[in-house]
Amino acid sequence: MLYKKDFFIKVLFSVWFFGIGVGLYQLWSYMNTPGELGEIPYFWPESSQIEFQDKAKLVIFVHPHCPCSRASLNELSRILPHNQEKIDVHIIFYHPSKFDLNWVHSDLWEIAKTFPKTTLHIDSKSHEIKTFSPKTSGQVYLFSRDKELLYVGGITNSRGHEGTSIGKDAIINWLKEGKKPPQKSFVFGCSLFHSGEKEILEKS
């Protein structure tokens, strides 16, 4: 009888550890699965309503309620001190038509408002999203003064994780030393779109 009880306990522990292992693997897989980049504009899209002056541009698209994008904004805040007036920085917040403006004014909006010399946009008609074709919240575009795409991708190395990453480090090295970054890298974050909106935008 004692043998059967010990065996039953061992089976329970095995199932429990297996369940934990599966859960941890799924979490790891989710955190390290990159999002879509979408169609890449290799030169500054002239249809953008953002005025392009004689300065390089960094544009980042953010879903106001993407928890992963807090890390992206925090990493952007670490890029900004290296700027030295070399780039104009624009943060574009996605705003689906069925929500009012209060929906956009999330904690991520409040974080972005504190960034110096950074312009915030509410993309209420999705004009800039249609123009640049990002698919993932936290997606960054860096264009040179000559309107050539230098980098597209993310500035974190997994979803919601701060620290060293190919994108952030490459942009900082370009700002400090003029070293040309890799043209693209992975972006980690939630889908930029609200349920059903992606298909609508792709058809429009």
C-alpha cells in the first residue's frame, strides 16, 4: 500500500514538473518570438505628414496598451542622451477609430511625454501606419539626412526586456561614431493593431 502511495506521489510530481516546464517554454517562446516588420520603405515615404527637415529622423510606432512597449520606450530614453541634435525623434501612437482620445492617453503616453525634444503624434486616421506599414508595437525606423533608411526593427532583445540589443546599440553607435547600423533586425512586441483592424488597413 505504501509503495502505491509513493508511486502516486511521484507521478503527481512528474506531471507537475512537466506542466511547469511546458509553461516556462511557452513563456520563453512568446518572449523571444519576433513580430512582423511589414513592407519596408527603403527611403523616406513622401506621403508622410511628418515634415522632413535637414536632419535624420527616428520614428517609432507604439500601441498605447502594449505592455512590451514600456521596455521599448525605456530603451528609447537611453538613446536620446546620445542624440546631440543629430536626429528628430517622433513617437506615433496608434489610435483605432472606435475609441476616443482618452484610450491613447495611457501610461505609455505619459512616459513618452517626459522625453525631451521628442514629438508625439496620435495617428487617428492611421495615415502614418498606412504610409510606413509597421506591424509591431515598438517598431523603429531610422532615416539619414538623405532620406535613406538606415535601420528598421526593434530596440529590445525580447518582449518587454530591457538591456543590450542589436537595434539600440547600433543606433547609439551611429549617433556617437557614425558607424552605419545593420539595415534591419528583429522587433519584439505586441501586434500594433486592435482586433480586426489589421485586415481593414491592409485592404484600404
